[in-house]
Amino acid sequence: NEIYLRGLADEVPPFTTDTTRLEQAAEAAMAPAPFGYVAGGAGSGDTMRANREAFAHWRIVPRVLTGATTRDLSTTILGTPMPAPVLLAPVGVQSIVHPDGELATARAAAALDVPIVLSTASSYPLEDVAAVAGPRWFQLYWPNEPEVCASLLHRAKAAGYTALVVTLDTWTLAWRPRDLDTAYLPFLRATGVANAFTDPAFRAGLAKSPEDDPGMAILRWVSLFTGTDKCWDSLPFLREHWDGPILLKGIQHADDARKAADAEMDGIVVSNHGGRQVDGAVASLDALPEIVAAVGDRLEVLFDSGVRNGSDVLKALALGAKAVLLGRPYVYGLGLGGEEGVRHVIRSVLADLDLTLGLSGNTTIKDLTPDTLHRAHR
Ligand code: FNR
């Protein structure tokens, strides 16, 4: 309504409201290296494309005369009340994209009560982000050193992060030609990874402080997460050090989902990291129905990879996800306009979701079932 009314007064929004076109808008506005950091994927970009194409194969069936004029998007996931079944996905080193980085993102989300999932690789210390954030979860890249892991978990808990999202699909960084070609690492050296660099256990393992030798600190940081020897038997360590819900992110196979349920995890995030890890991987949305069928009644199934607008959110929910994580679109919003840009993107996606929910004859997200969708063979 607000956008239409402003339009009548000849005011156009500062950023596009077509959240599927944010990538083009961001490419025109951002410097090539930061843009490449966000837009890039593994290998040829095949999985990124597949993630998007998978949404096009599911079509929403509009309904009429349903009386769906008042709608309620709210939900509660693992004890976190949400105005809509949408969280902001963990995205590392956001200072590369905008100097205010995660602080701007957290403020924008807090204004709308939308939860953030803060990355281990945050360019601001998790305590500083917590000070301006609303509902918040913490994403763990699981370090090889137990002391560093315990320290991160302790800090996150003390700073009021309520759930833990453990990302498992990035135990080694994939072949990412775009990153290699555009060399954003100099940006990384300039911005640093303050969340890590301020961590007492991490600092204790360095010969020189990150302030004196940022390059060495970054190398050490990356090595902490590479070639990890973790397996399913390692999960009790997290339970010992985290008092709260735990979700595993990066699940694409129903057997892995079953193992997560057997290990008494509270949730999973069906995700292929936005196509940044395995080129030629199954589209995340195509992996979702089988996983929901396997474990949907045993733990909370969340979804990401390829969500660009309200219709996409609705499709993932109709296929059984309890909530979705919004990734690149809000980061493009950050690049385009800092806090205001992120807020604009979240509001656009939620307004779109609300209207599409009504136009498909539903009033709450619980009403959504696969019957809302039609599988198109193209
Ligand atoms: C990510 N993602 C990610 N995931 C995570 O668990 N920790 C992290 O630090 C990051 N960092 C990160 C940086 C950038 C630039 C991107 C684009 C993505 C993955 C993210 O949480 C999510 O899974 C994807 O963004 C979903 O794909 P789409 O919807 O953005 O294409």
C-alpha cells in the first residue's frame, strides 16, 4: 500500500521492488570485487542456475472467492517467534559489501523483528551485532580447535543468540573461479574478520596479534576450518557446549537428514550454500520434498538457496519447509543502500509473500500444502 500510495504522489522507491532483479541493480552500483564475492558460485555456476530453475518447475495455483483478505504470516520456530517464516541467512564478512556490514543488516532486521543468523565470519564481533540486533541465531563454522569452538559458543550464548546453526557443507572451500579471478582477498585483509580476531581463544593461538599481522591471522583463520575431521560422532561436543536448539545447515540427502534426526538435532537447513560449493549439485528445492518426507515429523526443516521473492518463499513452505533463509537478495540490498537497502528488500519479500498467500487462497502459512502447487513439466 505504501509503495502504491507514494507512487500516486510521483515518488518511486529508492531501490527496485522486483527482488529478482536486485543482482543486476547491485552489479551496476557495486565495485566488481565485492559484487563478485556475493554473486559468485562454485565452478560454472550450474548449481546456482539449477536452484533458480527448480522454482520455475513448481507453479502456484490461484484461487478465487476465498475470503482470504486478512492474513497472518507469523510463526514460531524452535522457540523464536517470527512475524513471518523468514530469517536472514548467515553471510560472512559483510563489510566487504558495505562499511556498516552486519550492524546495518542487524538493525534493519530488528526493525522488522525478523531474526538474523549471524555468521562465524562476521566482520563485526558478535557482541557488537547483538547490541543492535533483535531476535538472533548464531551460525557456527566448526573450528578444528575445541578451545576456539567452545569460546565462540560461550560468547554467542552470553550475547543472547538463541539457536545454533552449524554449517557442514563448507569443511573445505570449493573451486570458486570468480573469487580466484577477482581476488577479493585484499578486501578481506582490509576488513578483517573481527568476530574471530577479537576471540580470546583464537588470539591465544597466534604468534603476532591480528592488528600487527592481519594477513597471517586470516590464513590461520581459514586453516581452522579446512580439512576438518568431524563426523556424526562429533556432535555431542556441541551439545556439551551449547545449551539450546541446534540445527545442521547444508543437508541435501535424506539419509543425512535421518542421521541428523537420529543424533537428536532440533532442525536442519536444506541448503547447497547458494550453489557456492558443488558445481552440478542437485537444486536445493528439488532435494526438499524427499527430506521433508523422511524427517519432517522429527525435526524442524528450514530451507535456503535460490529464494528471491515471495512466491519462492511460498513454494518452499508448500513443499514442507517451516521457514526459509533469505540470502543474496538482502546482501544486494546492503550493497545498494546499507541498512535502508536491507530493510527495503525484507519488506518487499514479505509484502509479496503476504499477497501471494492470499491470492492462492490461504490465510496462514499452516494452510500451505503441496496442493497449493502444480508441478509443471517443461
Ligand atoms: C554465504 N553463505 C554462508 N553460509 C554460512 O553458513 N556462513 C557464511 O559465512 C556464509 N557466507 C556467505 C557469503 C555469501 C556472499 C553468500 C552469497 C552466501 C550461504 C548462505 O547462508 C545461504 O546458504 C545462501 O546464500 C543461499 O543461497 P542464495 O539464496 O543466496 O542464492
